[in-house]
Amino acid sequence: MLLEKQKEYKSRKVIKKKQIRRHSICMVSDFFYPNMGGVESHIYQLSQCLLARGHKVIVITHAYGNRKGIRYMTSGLKVYYLPLLVIYNQCTLPTLFSTLPLLRNIFIREKVTVVHGHSAFSALALESVFHANTMGIKTVFTDHSLFGFADASAIITNKLLQMALILCNHVICVSHVGKENTVLRAKVRPSLVSVIPNAVDTTIFTPDPSKRNPDNVTIVVISRLVYRKGVDLLAGVIPILCKDYPQVHFLIGGEGPKRIDLEEVRERHQLQDRVTMLGAVDHNKVRDVLVCGDIFLNASLTEAFCMSIVEAAACGLQVVSTKVGGVPEVLPPDLVWLTEPSIAEGEHTRNHIYYVERNDKMFGKCRASIPAYTEIFENQK
Amino acid sequence: MWKKILYKKQAFPDNYVDQSFLCDLNNVNGESYSIQQSFFCTTAVTQEICCTCIFVVIFANLVSETLSPSFVISSSGLLVVIFYLFFSTFLDKTCYNLLSKGFEDLKSVVIFMSFALGFSSIMKTLTETISTDTVYAMSTFMFLVHLVFHDYGAHAVIVSETISINAAVFATVCLGSRLPNEIYTFALLLIGAEVFVLSPVPRRYIQENCPFGQVVLTVLLTCITMLLMGSFETPYLLCTTIVLVCVNFLCPLYFVYCQAHKRHISGPWDEAVVWSS
């Protein structure tokens, strides 16, 4: 009887050991700290979660200025900053053979078992998939963005992606629209592509209704101020809303080449006290800016998975967004109100301000809805 | 039931492919041209090639002095006046006041001719020191540039009327130095201006408004080109015939064949186009 129990115990231990087989995972991308963005924070947080599970994770990226060689981040995350030539927008020159010696050296040295490439814009990630496959290492690729088909840059990038994804064991996309887009661009088997959405850290993004101004309805916009984030739409809608609703205030955070358009609108319509431009907001200060608002406005023209709306919803703001890309899939209909990407969308935003005003009056109801939001995101973790 | 949402964990695996996969994909084939349309539209290109060939033949005759400059000047001037009157009074239905506009046009013609006469002596000596081979090579290249950038009625990025006319005038200037006399250069300059600057105006009008006229004009120009080339030597005639057949028949056929392979896909991943109200 005792012998049987001992045997059972031993076999269970063996099974347990097999189940928690420790991988040596290598994340490769051109985009990593000190560059701040969606892909960068995704790689970092994914690495932290994998480290917590007991795997070994290293990150390979290109050198940022003086930041060369090996650096260590939280929980022993080893980051290799390789001295490669950067051509445009933090992307390395795609040469294929010049990265082989370095990458092969690192893969052998760290005894890598899985290589995970991120972002189709990153030539380093695509090349690492090639080299890993040559060495018999398993490969995974995550595509974070939507891309077109018609212009010259799209044709070249899609062909490169197709060449890389032939060699991948698995592909991950961040939304269903993203999966369709990747399957069409790279001509990859749909069953090879998994849809795993991004997640938000709800211990950081928590609501705080006491920070809101009860006299106004504050609309928060935090994004890079570039064309594809719909700054033109924003510039069209701000004067209309400010004219019709005297209690509406805008809080705009972020930097970019299109900032000048918003400043122009602000000057032309004398909205200096109604529209506040915060400039670039540090990543750790984003939550503090978000909790000051009642509504979060996202006017992007294209978005695979909009992380900012999830962060805003986690902070208890009502989200108003354009119906593009993967946005309709991300949040349930009561947490996000979708509109068409046109200036006439201002009409819809009017209705939304009315609803928020109503909610503001019923302050108690507003406070009660916030725990419900956090609950949804806690359950999703 | 699988739903296209991300906020709820569904009872399907992550790589599940639903029946509705890619149902939002729109395959827009866009405009497709028929063979007759393609043939008709390439007549503009044929006309331009014929005009260039006629100009080159006139130049060759001027160099070998089989054509006298006075004949060229007088006959081309007469043709211009006839076409101008015909075009302005009968064809151009837009309120064309012959007297006032005619006087202005006459003024600009007189100014241009006097300048041309003055500059023809400078023009003659401009490229005189350059070897003949270089001059011929340069002018051939410039005529090709003129043909490539000419406005044939298509809305393409490559169309640039400025580059086209400039290239043609530059080629004329290059060739002008090979002529024996200033009068010859003046004649070449006049005929060059008429062929490359003035003739596209009525030809474009005919192309847009009178399809039958366009076809007749193309046939007429092709016959004149073939006759002139034939009067030279047979290789030139053969060359011209091959080029014209390729341009006007083979290229449109290939274009129509390639259209079947054209796909313009659109879907929810496209960047939204902002319509400002």
C-alpha cells in the first residue's frame, strides 16, 4: 500500500516536472526600451509574465545611441543591444547576412528554444525568424499592426513578411481584423494564426472619480499627434463642440508633427481656457491625466487594437472612438460608443456629452459603475 | 456561437477559423477598359510619334538642302493660319471673339517670330562645337523624353506637359546647329514650335470631342509618316511600321489581357478617408 502511494507520488512529481518544462525564450524586435510605445510595453510585460512562470527570457534589439551591449531589467530580464545600423524610424537596415553571426552567437550562448519576433516593421525580427529556423529553433511571430496593399512600401513589406512567415511555427495577431489582414498580406494559413488580444494592467489603471471637475465635462485625448491618429478630425470637432456646449473642456496630451494644427484651431477660436495642451506625457503619468477626464476620445483613422481605449475604460472614462480596424472588437458596446470617422461625427459626440452630463448629475450612479468596469477587467486577466 | 469579439473568452481555440472569416473583404476590380477603348486611346500616342517623325524628316531634308527654308516657312505659316481660322470659327463653340482675340494672338505671333529671328543666329552657334553624334544622340533622347511625359489625356502622375515641351524645344535647339544657315535654323525653330507647341491644342480638342475625327487624323498622319519615311530608305519605313503597330495594336491588347489580373482589395483594415463636411 505504502509502495503504491510512493510510486504514485513519484509519477506525479515526474509529470509535474514535464509540465513546467523551462523554455529559453528570445524576444526580438527593433522596438524596445528606451523607445516607448505599444509594441515595447507589450514585449516588456509579456517577458515579465513569462519570467514569473519560471521561463528564461532574453530580449534582442538594436543599440539606442550609447546604450550598447547587455543590460539587465526587472526580474533579471537580459536585454542585448546590438550594434546594428538604424535607417529610419528606429528600424534597422535589412541585410539578412550581417545579423547572422551575432544572432547565432546569442542563440547558442543562451541555449534559446523559442524565438519570438514582434512587429512586421522590424527588419531585425523578420531576420531573426530566418536564422532561428535555420538553426532548428522554434519560432513565433506577433504582428501588431494593420497595413495596406496598394502603395510601394506596402508591397515590399508584405513580401518580406510573407518570406518570414513561411518559416514560422505560429503567428499571433492582436485582433480578428488583424488576423484577416495578416492572412491576406502574408498568404499564411488561417489556422496557423492565433488571435490573442493585448491586456491592460488594472492595478495601475484604476479609476478615481475624486480627481474629476464636477463643473465641466472633460474630454481627454492622449495619442501621438500624427495624421493616422485622426488629428484632422479632432481639429474639426473641437470648435463645434466648444461652441455648442459651454461646459466642455478638452485635455490633449501627446506630441507630434500635427500639434501645430490643434494649436492653430485653439488660437483661431479663442479656446485657450477650454483646450489644454499638455505636450508629451510620460508613460507613468498617463493614468493621472486619464482620471481627470469624463470622456476619452479616440479619433484614429486605423487601429489594429487600440490600447489607449482599454486603459481609459479601466480608469472609468466613457470611451468614444471611431469605428475603424479592430476597435469594435475590443470593448463591449456599453463601454465604448462608436462613430464614423468624419467631421459630422461631431453630431454623435454631442449625444455622448448629453449622456455623460446626465451621468454626472446622477453622481452616485457614475461612482457605482466604476467598480463594475474594474471587475470586467479583473475577470479577463 | 463564435463572435468577433475580444473582451470575452470564448469556447473556441485561439486559432479558430470561423465561416465568416474574410467576409468583409471587398474585391473591387475598378474600371476595366474594352479593346476598342484601348485602341482609341492609343491613337493619341500614335499621333504624337507620327508628328515627331515628320519633324525629324523635315529636319533631315533641311540638312540635305532638298527643302528650302522659305518654302518651309511660308507653307507652315499658311497651314497655321488656315487651321487657326478653321478652329476658332467653326470648331471652338465657346464664345470666341475672332477680332479681339485674333489681334492679341497676332501680336504674340509677331513677337515670337521676331525673337526667334533674333535668336536663331545664337542658336545656330550654341551647339556647333559639340560633335554630330552627340547632338543626334541627345536629341533622340530628348524626343523620347518628350513622348514619355506628354499629356495623352490620361490622369497619371508621370504626365508633365512642361517637361514634354521643354524636351522637344531642347532637341530642336540641338539640331539647329547642324543646319547650314541662320534662316534654316529659324525655319526649324518655327516648324518645331508649330509641331510641338501649337498642334497638340487642336489635336487634344479633336480627341476629346470628335472620335471619328481622331481616327481619321491618326490614319492621315500615319500615311504621311510612312510616305515620308519610305522616301528615305526602307529600313526607316520598316522600323516606323513596327513601332506604330506595336504601340497601337499590341500594347492595348496586352493591357486588356493584364486587366484580368488586377485586384484592388479593401476591407475594415483600410485607413479611413476623412470627408470634411
